[in-house]
Amino acid sequence: FVDKMDQNGGVIPGRVANGNGVAGSTNGHGPSKPQQPQAGDPDESLKWRVGLRNASGKFLTAEPFGFKLNASGASLKMRQTWVLVPDPSTRQPFLSTDKDGLVSCSSEEAGPETRFIIEYAGDGVQWALKSAQHGLYFSGEEDRVKCFSKAPVWWTCQLALHPQVHVKNLNRGRYLRLGSGEISADRVNPWGAESLITLMKRDGRVAIRASDGRYLARGGELLDRLDEAESLFSIQVHCGPCPGLAFKDSAGRFLTNIGATGTSKTKNQTVSKDELFVLEDSYPQIAVKAFNGRYASIKQGQDLNANQSDIDVTETYQLEFHAASGKWRFRTKDDKFWKLSTVGNGISATGDSRDQSTLFAMEYQPKGRVALKCSNGSYLSAKKLGAVNATGSEVKSEEQFQLVLLNRPIVVFRCDFGFVGIKNGRLECNLVSYDAFNLEVSDSGFYHIRGSEGFWCVQADGSISFKGERPEEFLLEFRSRSCVAIQASNGCYVRGEQNGTMRADADEIRAACLWEY
């Protein structure tokens, strides 16, 4: 896509491609498995994944066979997900139109007929897609998808990414974080729970929710409750040399960051680089608690020691999954990784991503503990006084650690069928919308999941209720870059069903037991 402002500016055009989740290619044989970018990849920033919903509330859909298009999708799933591509070098099936208005999604080469201009309605919520080559507008009802209208046909854009992200101001190169009574853009690295931003959807707009549950108002204040006039923003996309997203308030002003601390508030009615933001995936950040009750720390230097009773930035690590090996890395606030030392088999925070000794195999133990096997084949072991080294030949108490998730004080869950939320008086997992829940960790390593009406709890038939009066214990197991398995107090894993039911009745982890968070 090229938005209207960028067309006038003569910048690099963009395209729209069917991503089938994330940058997948159908090639006429069904969607490929979505490939998630890894930390350090050139494409680590989130692609602009969106769903396009017509006036009848149906999503534009690309069928997996024959590149057929329709506008009949009832919910936002893989086939309804599209990627706004500002860089035309991307290879995947592009949406295109010819001079007769015939639309297809079969072109793997970006060309003039794959270029569309975005025009925004006055409120900024609705988009019209205009062919840059032919000057006609895109429309779709059921299987009648074409690009032949002379008048704008309005679609509602819905972000198709997981809504818990890090947000960076392009001009400042700083991340938004919860500060003292405001959301500021003053962090070089998005470290800690305060850097988590949750985008809450409401009627085609989003609210920006801080990690403490409060909502950003257009004047910069933080509100305890979502105020539609003050807290909702429409989203605009802007291409060019520095493509990004802009957030527009109900008065037509765009979010920016001002002052030395970068206070977030709306100010101008035009978009410059100051008003552009990029969204990045929020990796899990954890503390590692050893059997002695102390946290693994680099506070006293580069060597890892389990000797701290409190958690600060030197006890916080970003947990990153290495898909090729199925192992994990632990990144420090200084962008270094835990690695096996050449002397004494100790662990130091001096590694980089090219070093194989920074990879650790994670083996889950009872009560949610983990054992970490190093590249020398030994387990990470903590001594009573805090020294940590890779000398364990078997898993005993000294080789077991508790991973404490720090940067999800509020959490949104999603599975293959949709988001988790409350509908018709029950907890469902196949929704287009979602609810955010409070995630509370106990000293024992268990988590409590709480909503506005109570705690998650397991019923006699294994179904999950959201109205528990007392906290119930759940365990989280990190299983991939962005997914966890949830083990309930009955020892079973929580799984989702296509009809939206959630049950804690799986005795082993399978695809239906994985929850993006």
C-alpha cells in the first residue's frame, strides 16, 4: 500500500500481500507454515499484518487453493490476514487488479497493478483502497471481489498481530515505557514490565494500555478506565524511507513525544517522523531463581551468581528461542548473552548470538522448575553461596531453577482458533476481540490468572471458568518463541477447541495446548 500523503510526496511505494499468518506463500498448494522472525533477524520488527473488514462485517479472504478471493470470512484467522508491504522486494502472493477490475492474489512479482493507495475516511477508522494504476476502488461482498468502483468503498482495518508489543518512536529511536504518571519515550532498550504496551481494540480503533492497566489519554494523562473520546486512536500507515504507524485521536491530532523525557500526547494535525512509530514483538523477560531462593545476577560483574534477593535490571533476562536447535538464549540488558566460560565451566554474560555456547536446552521438571543443559553436556548448577557453573551430571535440587515471567503483569492469550475473551458468560478462545487478564506470580512459582470478575479456575468437567473466588494455581511452560503451555492444578494442560471451549484435560502438549501470549 501507499497512503495518500506518501503518494503526494513521491516516496517508495508499497504493496499488499496475503501473508497467511506471517509472510507465508500459498503457491497454489495451501498456506505455508508461518515463520516467526528470530531476535537479531533483519525483519525483527513486526510486519504490518492486518485484516480488512467490509461494511457487512466480513473479512477479505484468500483461499488456499487457486488464489481465489472472497469477502466472507467471519473471523480474523490465517486466510484473512494480509501484510502491508512497504518494500516491494518481498516475494509472496500480492493482491493485484487489472484495467477491467478483475482482482487476483497470484502475482509473486510486485508491479504497477499491485500498488494501492490508502485513503482515509474523516474519522480515520475506515480505509478505501484505490488502484494506483487504474484509479478505481477495491470492493468485496461474498465472492464478488473486484476493483471497479469510481467512488470510495470503505473497509475497516484491524491489526492482525498479537496486541502486546514494544512501541518505538522513529524520530527519537526510543521505546515507550510507563514512567512517573505518564508514558515516556526515553528507553534505548525495551526492558522490564514498564515497556510492555497492550493495544486494546474497540470499534476499529485502539487504546494504548500501560503495564499497570491504565490507558493513555490524548492529553498525556493515564486513566483508570477507557474513555472513548480521550483514549481511542485510529491507525494510519505511512510508507517512504522510514515506514511507520501513526495514531490519530478523536480531534484529528496525532500522537507524538515531546520534551526531554518524551511525554506521549497528541499535538499536531499532520504526520512527520515525530509522529511515526514501529511495533516490535515483546519477548518474555524473566528472572531465574535458584534452589537457594536467590536470583541469578550479573550485578557484581560479568560472571553469573545466584546471590540476589531482589529483582532489578541486572537480574532480568530476555528469553529468546532458537528455532533451528530448539534451545534458548538469555539476553542481558547490555545485549550480551549467557555463555559457557572456557575456564572453570562458569557462566558469563559476554556471549553473542554467533556463539553456540550461548544455547541452553530447557528440560521441564515437576512444579514448573527447569533444568538447563549447556553446550558441554552438563547441567547448570547453583551452589549454596551462589556460584553458578555447568558441572551437573544429573538433575538434583541444585540443577533446578524457577523462571519468573516479569513483563506480562497483564496478558492476552491467543490460539489457532482466535483470541481468549469473555463472551455469552463464558471464557472462549475463538474470538476476534480479546480480554486482558492480570497474571500474578506466587513465591512458589505458580501463576494466578485474574479478570474483572474473578480468577481462572478448573471446573469438574475440566472446563475453565473466569469467576473463581480464590486464586487457583497454574504453571506456564515456555515452548517456543511466543507460545506457552498452561498446566492446571489437576496436572493437565489447557487446550482450546474450535467451538471456543477451553478445557484442562490434555495429558500431553499438542498444538491445541499452545497459547501465544
